[in-house]
Amino acid sequence: MTQRALRARHESVQGAANRYHDQRLGAEVINIVVGGCVVSADPEVIITTTLGSCVAACVFDPVASIGGMNHFLLPDSGTDTLSVSSRYGSAAMEQLINRMLSVTGRRDRLRAKVFGGASVNAMKSAVGQRNVEFVMDYLATEGIPTMSWDVGGGAARAVRFYPASGRTQRRLIGDDQARDVLRSEASFMEHLRSSEIDGGVELF
């Protein structure tokens, strides 16, 4: 079995994702949307996403050369906000971290970078700020160092994550693309309001 095939065995994709070969970048690109999670050890893979109020956590192991990105949005304000938000955010983070640990078994080597959480016009609440506060507190509580972050502000972002190296790139995106991002987040927020939250995942 080739090295590429061995690395592909450690690739995991959850949720809606669009995979394609980008000739300009010379890489396989996996683009995820809100609710998505991808883990890969392939140095020829780039994970991408676009963020408004949502947050993406990029978690990687620099020794094992594997990493993953999730993309989540906490439920909007409402009854029992704290417990609902914590349950949803924890499930999103546990999914990513557990997939990493299933390959490496080494929590002590995990490192993180965080993006998103903008205050955008389509979201009337402070959900972007709450997303950022949640993920930063979660990583600190779990003892996973946050190496860098680009959060808050008023502009949507596009993020590229190179999971095998932990390298990240960020750019602010224009109004037309930003409107698409905000529509997607607003639609997902409506879905969250009427759906049960997946839970019951335990860290190990």
C-alpha cells in the first residue's frame, strides 16, 4: 500500500462537504459548511470553509502530521440558552477531538487555531461573540493550547487549513459571497431551533 493510501485511511468526513482538485493550488480541496467536520493526514489535502458568525476550530498534531477542522454555530438566544449552547458546541468539539485521538491517542500533542465569530448584520444576537467565547473556553478547559486566532470583527472570512502541517490562511470576503454565507447560517439557525441536539459523546 502506498503512503498516500495509508494517509487516506485516516481521513474522515462528517456532514456536507464538496471535494475537488484545485489545479492552481495543486491540491485536493475539501470544503465544509456549517455542521461539517473533516480530519485528514494527507499533505495534499486542504480543508476550506467560509465563516460569518460561525466558528471553525482547526486542531492538529504536529508530530503525527494530522489535523482536522469543524464548523459550528451555537443556537440563538432562547430558553435555557447556556445548557443548549454548551451541549451543541461540546458535541461539535468532541467529534473533532475524538476523531483526532482515534488516530494518535495523544491529547497532549494537540494544538488549535480558531477563526470566525464575526458580528454580522443578519444575526441580531451576539451569537458570533458567544461562539468565540465558547470555543476558547472549551479549548482552555481541555488543556489544548490555542496557537493563533482571527476572530470577531464585522466581516465574513474564508479559511484554508493544511491539516498535515497545521498551516492556516485567512482572507476577508466580499459582500456577494458574504451574503451567501449569512443566508446559510440563518438557515442553519432555523434548523437548530427545531432539531434535537446530538450528544452523548464522551472524550477519552
